[in-house]
Amino acid sequence: MSRVFDPEFVRGLSAGIDADVVPILESTNEILPELGAIDRSLYTVTTISMAVAYTAAHATVAESMQGAGECFRELNAALDACVTDMEDADAACASEFGSA
């Protein structure tokens, strides 16, 4: 019987999320407040509808980036838990039925 679950591959996915995805999402934490500061000046230099559209877009992006960061952190934790559970299940089967 061959193994279907590859824990090292899943660990690699988790490491890739930590190394490549989360830092990009966290980098928006520095930029978005600066863009939010523009909101107040727009109400005096542009039309109200344009200023409102910018404010709504900024709020949506800020919330989306924060939500995406949380989702990827949860995904990372779930992947780690999955690997641990599969390794525990393999060890339990090997103990109960003998290693193949």
C-alpha cells in the first residue's frame, strides 16, 4: 500500500504561505493608513461623489486585506494540524497493525 498523503509537501505549502503570502498582505498595513489620510483632503478638493467613492473603496480594500491575512493564517494553522493528525494516524495504524 502506498502513501497518499505527503506530509512534507503539505509542510512546504505552509512554509510558502508564511514566506510568500502573509508578508505581502502585511505590507499593506503600512500603505493603507497613508491612503486613508487622503480621504479628508478629497472632500475639499474634489466632488463629493468622487470623495465618497474613494472613501468606500479604501475601506473595502483595508477590510479585505485584513480578512485575507487572517484567512491565510488560519489556513496555515489548519495545514499544520492536518500534517500532525495524519502523522498521528499513521503512527497509530503502524502500532496497531504493524509497519508495512
